[in-house]
Amino acid sequence: MVGNKFMENIHKYDNELYDILNKEIDREESTLELIASENFTSKAVMEMAGSVMTNKYAEGYPGKRYYGGCEFVDEAENLARERLKILFGAKYTNVQPHSGSQANMAVFLTFLNPGDTIMGLDLAHGGHLTHGSPVNFSGQLYKAISYGVEKETGLVNFNQVLEIAKKSRPKMIICGGSAYPRFVEFEKYKEIAKEVDAYLMADIAHPSGLIAAGCHPSPVPYCDVITSTTHKTLRGPRGGIIMMGEDFENKWGKVAPKSGRVKMVSELLDASVMPGVQGGPLMHIIAAKAIAFRESLNPDFKQYANSIIFNAKALAGELINMDYNLITGGTDTHVMLIDLSNKNITGKTAELILGKAGITANKNMVPFDTKSPFVTSGIRLGTPAITTRGMGVSEMQMIASWIDLAVNNHEDDAILSDIKSKVNELCSSFPIYEK
């Protein structure tokens, strides 16, 4: 089995988990991964994530650790930070956050006080839990105001955003989301933030790889602080990062206790990550991030990012021709959000039947959805993972036809089984990892 190549010692010590591992490998290899937030890392990234660096506790930052024996993990973390700076043109980077959510929390703790007003894209309109959802810390610790998209177009109306911002006077505006298929217009957000004297934070978890490759506008010239995950389109290990285009002195009266020196925001961000919300960093993951950043700096990564978008547009076009209602009428990125109301099927059902057909997707609310988050009217699709496999336009055409066939025959198990066989055959021609 493929599992022998990854974790040859697991079989020796734990047959149960070895079997589970191989089942997951088989699932990934034999199905079409269309969840927009998922991707496949390189073998090098996986090897580093499973390396001896997992053994090292390294609370603190390079050169300022609370433990001895950190000289080599210091080198790895510094390498990750410097590569990230080059990748995005940032002056400050922090690679320690365990996730995008923890990166966002650290930013809030730095720039805000509990009870301050934040303004982010509504979760149901494509935003993220950490942008002010009432079930999340961001909506519980801060006064969260949402902006949305136009019902007719599915696009952000910046006149409405400005109107809401003038009325609510947020201390921070958040741009970016999890299911918004168009380019994030950072410059327009900056104009609004300047108008109401708000900080501007960009959460680029989804398009980060596209931005790094120059295939999506960059937030660096416009945003005060930027967060991201390191997987998704960036194709690294699961984790988070924080960046700033420029460092600056804080305006909140925070000074060094002995010298009285005004602290830089970078210092406050570092402290918000550790010890603010985390203890020891995951050095094996940080080192794996460093490998992913090097991969993203290679010239062929730009071609990969372009292919992600090209495939997304091709898949979107095919689905539109089959009378699927794509929010915003298409995509600029890797993400498609589809309202299935005209197909008389819920997002929950679509997710289940596509799974039976060997196609992995996720149910997703659409703007102005009348169904609950557990049912939804839509699904979200993405092309990073299938592009990593090397698939192109002809495969997008096949995938669209299988999605349509499954949706229109969702009660016919024989048809779903036949699609799954065809999916399996296609996947075998595009292996993720050589066996």
C-alpha cells in the first residue's frame, strides 16, 4: 500500500492506525477533492511535518527562547520568516500561529480592546467565523457589525460598506472571506478605512497562493495587517501567519517597561501570539512552512496558480451552461459558490450525493439563504487540489458533467456508483503521489 512509503514504522507499532491511514490515502487518491480550502502538500512538506523537529519545545522567538537547545530550530524559523517576507513583499512576518483563526485572534488582541467595534463580511455572504460571527470569540468579545453583498449581483457594494462604516465607526474593518469568488478589492476597502479612521485587516487565507504568484491583487500596499493560513492555495502544511507591509510605532501608549521606548506594532503582535494565545510553537510545522514558501518562490508556482484560476473559470463556465446559478456569475479565483435552489436540492443533500459519486464538496450558505447552516441552499467548489493533480480543462468538462448527472439523479444509487467508478478511473490517471 502507499501508506508504507509514508509511515513505514506505523504498521510495526499500530495496525489499527495503519489501516486508518491507508484508508485515508486511498480516499484521497481515488476521489475528486473539490473543497476550496483543501489541497495536497508536497512530499517534502509532509516529511518535514513528520520530522524530528516535532521533538523540540521552543517557547519564545529566535534568539529569545525560554528553553536551551534552540539554535537549529531558530535557523528554521528565521528561514521561514525571511522567505515569507520575500514571497509577499512584507517587512514583518510571524510564522508561529497554529491556524488562521489564532492569527486573527492575535491581531484582534493587538489592535483592539474588548468591546471595540469590528466590521467584516457576513458569514452567510461569504465571510468567516472569525470576522464577527456571534458563535465565535470575534463576535463574543467585540461588537461585530456585518456588511454583505448585493442580492442581484452577489458583489460587495462599496457604497453600502461606506454607509455602514460611517454609521458604526468601527475600529477595524476586515476584508476577505471563505466563499467570495471575486478578487478582494483592497484599495476600495482602504479608502473606506481611511474615511472612518479604522485599521484595515486582510484575511487572505483563501487567495494567499494566488497573491504570492501575482495572480490576485496584493493587500500589502493597502492593509495595516494581514493574516492567512498556509494551506489552501499556498499548498503548505495547515497553519497560520501574520504579516505587515510596514512596521510602525503603536498609537496606544504601550511602551517598554524599563526604557519607556514606544513599542513597535510588530513587538505587540509577537507578544499577542506568544504568550498571548499560544505557548510553544510547532517547530516541525514551521519548518514545513519554510519548505512550502520556498516552493511558492519557484517560477513554476506562478503557472500552478494561473492553472487554478483557469480551471475554476472552465468549471464555472461548464456549470453555468448547465443552468447552475453561480453567485456573482462566475469566479476570479479558485472558489465557486453555487445556489442550488433551481435544482430542487439542498446543499446538504448535494454534499452527500456527490460524496457517493466520489466527489468531495461542502454544503455552504449562499447570500440571503433561507435555509439553516446545517442544510443550506448551496455548495462551495474549488480547484486547488485537482489542479495539484495536474488536471486541466478537459477534466473540468468531465467533472461538471458528473456533478450535473449526480444532482439530477440523486436518488439513483446505480448512477451514482457508475459516476464513482469513472471518477476513480480518472483519478488513477492523475496520482497525487507516485506509488
